[in-house]
Amino acid sequence: MQHLFSYALSDFLLFSPETYFRLFERMNEALWPLQMLLFGGVLLVLWLALKQRALRLLAVVFAVAWLLVAWVFFWDRYQSINWAGSSFAAAAVLQALLLLQFAVWPAGYSQRSQRPALLLLAFALLIQPLIVPLSGRSWQGVELFGLAPDPTAAASVAFVLLLSGWRRWLVMPLALLWCAISAATAWAMEWPAGLIGPAVAVAVLLLGVPLQKRYRRETPPRNEH
């Protein structure tokens, strides 16, 4: 038992940081200029998030984003350095299916947690990709929503906060699971900047949920007459 506790998290890492970072560089090189179209998609997501009646279309956008992550990252590349890559791809497909339910059976729009949700969404779509070059990595390895899992997971947490009703929590576990895996990977690789995205996503979630609960307590019941 003492021997087991002598291991560090980095001892369980199946790849070097250079190999992991290079994975994103090769993916971006192979998919260029798809990133330009994705930037347009990012602007579309931000615009739809401001439209309270556009949640159905937004659910479709997020579902497509997770399908892209499942194929171009987890299945096509990540499983070459991690034997669990195919399982992550299956989980991403499941996430896409869970999101599609809101396109078929739409949920309500949460007014109270709108502000933290939109802030997290803007962070995931516009700020989080900048962490890569600002941390010293190459611009070619930038991690974008719809291709890389980290900003896609953080943005999905924001999307859940925009919704109301119990069904939104069906989407949350897989997004938070990847946030935890990403944080553990960044810690093992001794890349502190990689902890920022998961930490911000969890912090905003913890802020947004109490806001919604407080809003329900403070909102007076409607007069049915």
C-alpha cells in the first residue's frame, strides 16, 4: 500500500506533454481552413445565446460540436496516444445525443443565471483558446470550440446554465467529467495554464446554481386569476 502512494499522477500519464501538444498542432494543420468556419460558428453561438427563443438551434450547434470532437480529436487522433480514446469518443457521441433532446423537446430559458452563463460562454469561445499561445505553446496548437474538448466542455457547462428544468442535469456529468480529466492531465504534465479552463467552468457553475435557487425563492407566485 505504501508503494502505491509513492506514485505521482505523472506516473500514470501515457504520453509526454510534447506529444499531447503536437496532437493539436497536427489536427489544426490537417483541418485548415475549417477553423475559419468554426470562428463563424463561435459568433453564431454567442448571438444565439442572447436570443431567448433560439435554444433549440443552439442545442443542435452544441450537438454537432461534440460530434466533431468525437471524430476529429478523440477517435482520429487521441486514441493514438491513449488507449481510452475510443471510449472518450463514445462518451462525446452520447453527449451530443443528450444535447439533441433540447432540440426535439425544448427547455425553458433561465433568466437568473443568464449573466454567469454568457460570461462562461464568452470565456470558453474567445478567451480559453488564447491560453495556448499565452502559455508559450505554438499558435498552431490553439484549442477551439468544436474541435478540442476543453473549450467545448466549458461552453457546454454554460449552455446548461442557460436552461431550466431537471433535464439539463443529464448533460452536465460528461462535461464535468472531461473538465476533471483535463485538469488531471494538465497537472500531470505540469502545465498550470491547462487548469484555468476547468477551474473557471466549475467556479461559474457553482455560482450559477445558487443564483437560480435564490431566484426561485424570491420570485412571487403568479396570480392565476
